[in-house]
Amino acid sequence: MSSTPAAQDHFVAPFSADVSFDELPDAPPTQRYRPTIVGWIGITITAFWVIVAVFGPWLAPYAENDLPFPDAYEEFQVPQAGAWLGTDVEDRDVLSRIMFGAGRTLGISFAATLLAYFTGVVLGIGAAISGPKVDMTLSRVNDAFLSLPTIMLGLVVVAAVGSSIPVLILTAGLIYATVVFRLARAIGMEIMVSDFVEAAKVRGEGRWWIITREIWPNARMPLITDFGLRLIYVILFISSLSFLGLGVQPPQADWGSMVRENLGALQYGDSIFAIVAPALAIATLTVSINLIVDDVSAHGGGKLAKRM
Amino acid sequence: MKRNDPKFGQLGYSDSEILNHMVKRGASRRQVMGWMMAAGATATAAGTVFGTASEAWANTPKRGGKLIFAGDQHGPNDTLDPALFTSAVDYFRGRMFYGSLTRLTDSLGYEPELAEEVLSNDNATVWTFKLRKGVEWHDGKSFTADDVIYSMNRHMGADSVSNASSLVSMIDAWEKVNDHEVRAVLSSPNADLPIALGTFHFKILQDGTTDFSTAVGTGPYRVKEFKPGVRAVGVPFENYWGEGGYLDELEHYGIGDSVSRLNAFLAGDVDAMANLPPKAIDQVTGTAGRDVWSLKAGAYINIAPRLDMGGNNSSNAHVWKAMQLLQDRERLVRGVLKGQGSLGNDQPINAAYFDYCADLPQRELDPEKAKWHWDQTDIGSTAVPVVAAEVAPGAVEQCLFMQREAQKVGINFDVKKVTTDGYWGAVWLVEPIAVASWNMRPTANIMMTLAFAPSAAWNETRWENEQFEQLLVEVRGVTDPDQRRQMYCDLQTMIHEENGQALPAHRNYVDAVADHVGGLTHVPLNNFGGAEAPVSIYRKDA
Amino acid sequence: MWSLILKRIGIGLITVVAVSLIIFIGTKILPGDAAQIRLGQNATPENVAAFRERLGLDQPLYIQYLSWLWDFVRGDLGHSLASDVPITNLIADRYLNTVYVSVLTAAIGVPVSLALGIMAAMFPGSLYDRVLTFVSVSLVAAPEFFTATLLVLIFVFSLGIGNAVVVGSAEGKGLFQLIAHFALPIATLSFVIASQLIRMSRAAVLNVMSSPYIEMAILKGVPRRRIILRHALLNAIGPIVNVVALNLAYLVTGVIVVEVYFGYPGLATLIVQGVQTRDFILIQGLGMIFCLTYVILMLIADIAAFASNPRLRHPK
């Protein structure tokens, strides 16, 4: 969901991986990932949206703020020649706005999630391998931000500096970095206290070696699976900001704000495509990412459970 | 009465009171006609008047029942302090619980309320208010002149926090003549003073009130519950001096989100909603038992540039002209407001105002001409920032439409949308080019004084036009109708030609109400019939 | 174990203080201040200055913060800058709404979600499992206001049951009346948390299932259901309680969209309104309450984890 942090602390199981750390060997499994049919479905849909995101602005029939029927003074028109998915609340072409919106939605959430990951993982693993003082400070500051409602934080930032795309990326990125921090730290801590790391320390290996050779290979699986989910939450967070009037600003198209501004279609529109199309777009994207994530994590381990 | 045929709605106040009284007491047609003809009316007119009066009596409100009214934004800063009223939500509650000296009518004239009689000297510099006797406060005390003096003084002086102090800035002092008479002494003439005193902020409080956690007023309802940002509930005041307060309970709160508000209304969870999104009008009229409650008003949206910023460059005048010529007024009125409004002509007075000047030619969308003006400046294709917020329907759209039209001729605007909270404090009057939304005022003079006089705090453009101000003050004392008309036309023309703000549309107040609600008012100053509805609403099915 | 708990409490308190400072700084960097906003369009600079003095906003920042902190520690939350109403009144008017909705959602949504997730773990890879996973993933995909709209359309407008917004006051209502009063918000929020809880409980149980002692139980021939209910569940409690606690915190602090959509005032709306009016007294007080809620919930989660998994009582 959009404003929930999902975090772990001390516990072994990250979000959806079926992997137990007690089970991990010194080196992680190295088979290549072969997607199952479910995975392929996920990959196809995601790839489709990525292509739309990249090439959308060129392929779209209209600019995102153009009126297909300037003399009509209508809204929510039914799909017809010239507007294949109908028009929206301001009589603009839904199809074009979906295509422009793909780039914006995917771009913003991807950038924000990357930022969240980069910051969270670096700080989290850093906290895990550093001494208690650093760990304590970072964790407390992080907890402080975690305990505040995300929407409120978003609101404060937008109220202070306005709502532009870089601001949205930074805000969402830093807010979710807190969650990733917790996760990365928990994973890092578990690995740090495991036998093979003890052995490495005794051997005299330096921190950097431990990070690259022990921590990262073991941590990357749960972190990557979490990335997919984090992406979804970022998309939803930004659409909740749009609900409150703070997200992507008009006339720019973004799936979350499109769902918000076209809510009226369900009540009084001739056509509901204006709201169904962006909602479906969000849904298919998030489902397909999840399919990939599930497929990858199923590949990673937990074979016994599968055999039952 | 004079020797011309009276119509029911135009009877003087005391005359119509007598008439109503007679009808209610069962006076026969012959008796009423006899009385009227003795005063000089013809038989036919008297007959018609009697017919209308009887009809009105038949539509008398029923007592009982409960209604829930859903306004727009509410929050923890809802207040029961009339001087600090800022929103439609506050105004509605003000009318539920308080009374004022005068009450405004549908045609924006005034009626006596707590002031039985309103008299002025010849040049409208001394106003005398004879107060109604026998009026009780909710706590049983009696209403006297001290209460009026106390309430009015809160709006005076440099340290007043009242939102409406500019409307009474020409008053030097309020004087108590006796327990039931007060006098206002003005430093300059103001024929519209009684009208100003009928507006929202001039509600009468008990002498010495400082605690506004509840309201002790003279209004038709007493406070049963008041929780700012949650709800206000009123129950009828048994000793209300007038006709009103018919419901067993009147609840009022805000549903900020327009979709939720509409859902609640259509589902029957609330009996009336404020600010119906114009695009949903068809749906409401098509739903059984639901109706649109719209008032033709002079409220408007505009894009106001600060004339004193950006160098006192004469080429700036071309920028403002271009912005005016790029306004897609048709689309705002027909597309966004769905006809619930009228084309704006870059000045604030539209046909809803008495002093509207119809001679002014309507400015139209003309991108080519706009481009010509733009080329007289050296801006070229650099983006000009415009700040907007959703302060009213169309406020953001006016900028977006302008942006769209401008792009077609190579002019670029950068529309920065900000949140509505804090807009009035931090953005409006501060940014070089920003939008605004204005409510209608009772008279053109009040409207122009508030927004265009050089000395006004709300002169958003900082327009310095002494000639305009002189004319504005002068016309307040003019009684000859032709001269008055000409002067108001001049004033509107001056704004239209020289002020520079783009004012593309006027909007009506559009609310929605269930069929079983009767007693609606139609004062075009705000939602819910100018917030006057609480007095007269009743349930038809009670 | 007790020392651990005490340590947790200590950490929690530090977090709470840190939060108050962060909030204070955060509100002070916002443009506009409470006096300006309260007086609105109208105010002349003199009006605003006079009002600012009345609200105490003209004092140096550190004095504003410290005097607030001193009051707070003594239990005085102060008066709202936007309306002079005591903060405790504002909270008292709204906390019941928040509490009822979150408790009822938790009471209804949590057990159902957990049961569904555990059942999915019992039959991994089965049709039931796949369908449930798919459904719960789709639930995550919907923004809350979209789910809410769909529920309103289905129940209120198509089936004619329920209210589109929360009507009237919740005072004096019995349990079933409360559920009816808040029916749609509870339903919406249940869907929102269900997706996370289903996935989490499924993953936690499956994860435990791959441990060696479970393998032992399988080899011993213990029936699957018994394994899960008797052995696996106990070890899965830790992560499950953790996620439940987080969701409870969300139900108290993060549900602004649902509150706005269904038109009932709760604590989440209050804090957002506080930001909008730059009412830093309100924001501080409420922020502290949220933080305390979060800290307490996480403390409970930690205790449950310690209780169920002795290994965690001895951190390295």
C-alpha cells in the first residue's frame, strides 16, 4: 500500500523470499535464472510498459494536453475514431496521456526506488558493519522518520519547495530509504554474525572484502525481490500524493494523477475508460513486477517447501 | 403606499407585515382588498396581491425533521467568531446562530433584521439604527445597544483582526443613543453602509464575548454541538424573535473531497451539498429527488499581475494585453463551468450586479493579436511563470488554457500549481503573476473598492489610478440614475482597458439540494443561498 | 530479557525526542506561518504582526521549542495556533474515529488475512495458492481511493447498502452499530492491509517450513496441518507480529486518504490540516502521539518476537 513502511528487524525472513539464512552455503547458488511461464508473463508485460514509457511521446497520437475535439466542450467521451480510449475530464485523449504517463510514472518511481535503494542499502549495510555508536545513531534517526506518516512528510516537503518531478523523486526516494535501511541493516546484521563471516574476520579479511564477497552475494537476493515491491509502493505513494493535490502537476500526465482527476467518470461520465485505463495500467505493471519477483525468489531456494 | 399598483414582492416592509398578519388571521379577500384600495391601489392589483399572499401562506414551512448540509472545506480553524469568519462553512454557521443589523435580499437590497429602522442623514455620513425590542439572546438576556456597540467596535481600529474591517473603514465612531438606538458617524459618505452591515462578518455578539467555543447569539438555532473540523449541530431557539428555525435539528459539516461530497449527496447521506462540480449537473438533475441550486453571481476567477514588479516597463502592458487575448473564455464557461457562469471581460462587474455596464465590448480569444503584442516586448519564447492553485473551479484551467493557446503562437507560460493551503498568505499578493478567486460583493462599489482602489489592501495588481479612485468615491454620493450609469460605465471601462488583469469568467454559486428541502434562499453572495438558508429551511415531508 | 525490553524502551524514548525536534525544524522551514494563514487574504502586515505576537511566534526558535517541550512533558499539549482550541480537545473530537476504525479493521482484517496466508502456505503451488497470491498482489496495486470508489459504487449505488460517507457521530453506538457506521472505511482498509498480511504470513510460514527440524517432522510422518499449526506457526510469529504492528501504526497515522474520502475526521486528517495551517503546536503534539504509538507497537512486536524465539534474546 502507498504509505505503509514494510520493514523487518532481527528476523530472518525478508518480504517474499523463501530463503532461510541458516540454509545459505558460503557461496550463493550460481545457476542462471530461468523464468517459468509465470515469470515470462511478468517479463513480457513489464517490457511492454518500458517500451511504451520510452517511445510513448513519439508514438502518441496527440500531445498530452491536446484536445482531439476542440469544439465539443465535452468530457469523458466514449471511445471513437480520433480518441481510441475516449477522452478524460478535460476532454483530452486518454490513450495519448497513458503513453506519456507511462514514461513519467515509470521514470519517477524507478528513479525514486533506485535512490531509496542506494541510500538505504549503503547506510544499512554500513550500519551493520560499523560499530555500535554509528549503528545506534543511524538507527534512531531512521526510526524517527519511520514513525512519521509518509503522507505527512510528503506534504511538508511539497509545501516547502513546491511539487516538481525532481522533488517527488527525492521525497519518495528518501522516505522509502528508511524502510530499505531497516531491511538492509537486518540482513547485514544476520550475515555479519554468521559463521562464515566470523571465519573471514578471523582470517583477517578487510571490510571491503567482507562486503563484496560475503555480504552482497548473500544479501542481493532478498534485496532485489524487495526492490520490485518497493517500486509498487512508490507508485502508489505518488498517486496518494496526487489524491491530495500534491503529486505530478497538471497538465502533465501520470497514471496516479489520472486515476485521481478522473474519479468523477465513475459517477457521471459517458465513458469510464478515463479512469479504468490508468488504473489497469498501474495494476498490470505492479502485477507483472510481482510475477517476476515471485518467480525469481522461487528460484532462489525453499525447495523443501515446494516439495511438500 | 403610493398611488401605483403594488406588487407583493415590492411592498414596503411594514406593509407586507400587516398584510401577512391579516392573511394569517384569516382576513377575507374583501377585507384585504378594502384595506389596500383605501390606501390607493386598484381593485385588480389588490386582488392579485391577496392571491399571492395567500399562496405564500399556504407554502408555510412545516416544523420538525432533521437536515444535514455538507459544505466544502472545513478544518480545525472553523470558528464562531464572526470577525474571523473566512469560509462558506463559517458563514453558514454564522447565520444559524447569530443575527445582524440588516439582512440581504435576493436582489442584494437589504431588509431590517435586528435593526428595525435604518435612517441616514442627507449625505449618508450619519446612520441611525433603531434596534428591535424584545429580542432575546440564547442565554435569556435581552438584546440592547451595548451589544451592537461591542460587536461593531471589534471591526474598527488598526489593531482589529477582523476580516471585514475595510468595509467599515470610513466609520469614525459608533455611538449609543439609548438602549435601543445606535448611530454610526462616518468620515466620508457611504450610501451602501446598511448593505455592508448585512454581510457575513457583522454578526452581533453579546457585549463582552471573548470565548468562542460556543455561540450565544440571537439566531434561529442554538448550538447543540460545535467541534471545529468535525461538525456543528443546531437546535431551534424557542424564543427566536422572528420566523425561522423550523427544523428539530440542523447539522452542518464539510466534506472536502468533491467526489465524496457528490457520492454522499446522491446516496442520500446528506440533504444538500455545496459546490457541485459543474460536470455532474446533468447527473443530479437526472436523479429523482435531487436538484441543482444555482445562483447567478458575480463571483470570478482572474490572473492578476503585479504591475509594480518587473521594472516599470511600458512593454509590460503588451504582456498583460497578450495574456488577456489568450484567454479561452468560451471553454471556461461552456466546458469547465458548463454554462454556470458568464464570460468575463477583464473587469469585475457582470450582469449579476445592479451597476453592470452592458456597453463594454466583449474581449475575445485572439492569438494572432496576442502574438503582435508579444512581439513588442523582448521576451520571445522564454517561459513566463504563472502561479495557480485550485482556489475555485476554473482557477487552474484558466492558466492551462492560456498556456495551450499561447503555445500555438510560440508564446510560453510555465504554470506552477501550488497547494491551496497557505495560498492566500504566502502566494497571492506576493508572486508577480498569480491567480485569485473572488466572491461576489453586494454592490459594484464595494467590489471595486475592495479590489481596485489604490489604497485597498487587496488591490492585487497594485494599480495606481487616482482618477479611478476619485470617480469611485464620487459616485457613492450620486443619485441621478443616468449620471450614475455613466460613471459606473467609465469605471468598468477604465479597469477593462488599463488595469491589465485577465478576468476570463464569472461563476455562479452551484450547489445541489434534495427535493424535500424547502425554504431555499437565493442571495447570490455565497453558497447555500448566500449562507442565508439556515433561517428559512424546512423539511417538506416533516 | 527484561534488560532488553528496558533498553528498547529507552531507545524508544530517544526516538520520540528526536522526532519532536525533526518535526519542529520541519515546520519552521515551511513558507508562511500560522498567523498569516489564519488571518487569510485580509490581513495587513500590522494585523499579522499583532497576531503573531499573540501566538508567541515572535520569540526565538529555541525558546518556542523548549517551552513547548516543557509543557508537553507535563502533559499540556497547548492550544492550536489555528484556532486557539486546546489540542487535547481537537484530539478528543477525533481520536475515537481513528481508534474505532483501526481496531475494527485490525479485528476483522488481520485474522482473515493471516488465515488466508497460512492456508496458502499449507498448499504451496496449488491453485488456491496461486489465485490467492494473484488476488493479493492485485489488491496492492490499487490506490486506496480507487478501492474505496469501487466499494462505494458496488455497495452503495448498486446494492443499496451502506453509506457513501460516514454520517453523523460515532458516540454511543454498540459494536455492531459501529461496524455498520464505519463499514466502508473498514472494508477499504482491510483490503489494503490484506495484501501485505497475506503475503507476509505465507512467506513467513513457508520460510520456517524449510528449516531442518520441520524436515525432521516431515520425515517422521507428522501430518502437514499439524506441523504448521503446532510447530511452524510459533516460529513464524515473530515476523508476522512485526508486520501486523507496522500495519496497525499505518492504520492510526497513515490513513488520510480513506479519512478524506469517507469524510470523517480522524487523527491523520488532523495532522495534515496542521501542516496546512502551519500549526506547529498541533503538529508537534500529534506527531509525538504518532511516534509513541509506533514505538509502543514495535515494542509489543519485539516482545512477541523475543517470547517466541529465544535466540533473539541474546543479540551479538
